[in-house]
Amino acid sequence: MNKAIFLDRDGVINVDHAYVHKIDQFEFVAGVFEACRHFVALGYKLVVVTNQSGIGRGYYSESDFATLTDWMTLQFEREGAPLAGVYFCPHHPKNAQGMYQTDCECRKPAPGMLAQAISEHQIDVTQSIMIGDKWSDIEAGQRAGVARCILIQSQYSSDEQAIAQPDIEIWSSLAQGVDKIS
């Protein structure tokens, strides 16, 4: 069995500029590669799990997402922190078009993307970590049985929710992982 760090994309790996889908819009968060190299050195697989309702809303295509993902994956490889996989959900239960408008099992907080990665990469959830900037990321991790969930502070999280869930760690950025995960 493998251990993994599940990473949300927008707000954790890159600055969340809303519906980022082009390389020139993609801005890596400071310290992301240092932290991810640290995680890989500790034996973690890096797995990205990201809601991408911009596809379902018609803002960009799956092909646009694939092009950006290929580029992002290459940057991680060049930085010595290869990604084991990138999983995405293009759906939205209300604000999407055609086949993308559905209440699916992959859109976080549902655990579908994590469950798929767990199966495909033989991941031991008791040794794994979910890191996201929204409570839906944390809930998806919990629903998938991931042992440790970390919330990156953002415009999407609140202190009231943190108080209600004292077992959730809160960090200011992924860069804190170098000191907090060993």
C-alpha cells in the first residue's frame, strides 16, 4: 500500500483567479514545489483532486483543461515532485450545461475522485493526507476515510467552521508542510 497527499488545485497549488484554464493565467503558490519535493522525499504520492465546473459551465473545454494539466504536470516533474495522478470533476448539479449538469459522486464534497485514486494507486488512507482550501475538500477527504485533513486558509474557509472541527489542521499555505509533515 502507498501513502498519498491529496491536493486540491486552485488555492493550494496555484493562486485561485477563478476558472483558471490557460497557462498564462496559472500562478503557482509560493513554496508549492519545495513542499511537494519534501512530501515525495517522505514517500508520499502526490495526487491532485480538483472540481472544474468551469468545463460544465462552458467557460472552457476538457481539452483546455488537459492542455493546462499536461503543462502543470511537466512543471512538477521538472521540479522533482512528480504527480501520481490528476483527477477532475467537470460537473455541477445546477450551474452547468447538458451532460455536465448532474449531481455526481465525483464533485467534492463527494469522495469519488479520491476513491478512484485510492483504488488505482493502492493508497492506504490511514497514512494519507488531504489538503484543500475549501470545506468541501476537507469533507471529501473525511468521507473517503483519509486520516489527516488540512485546510489552507482562504476566502472560502471560516473560523467558525474550524472551531466546529477541532481535529482539522489549518495552515496559511502549503509551504508550511515542510515543517509540519515529517
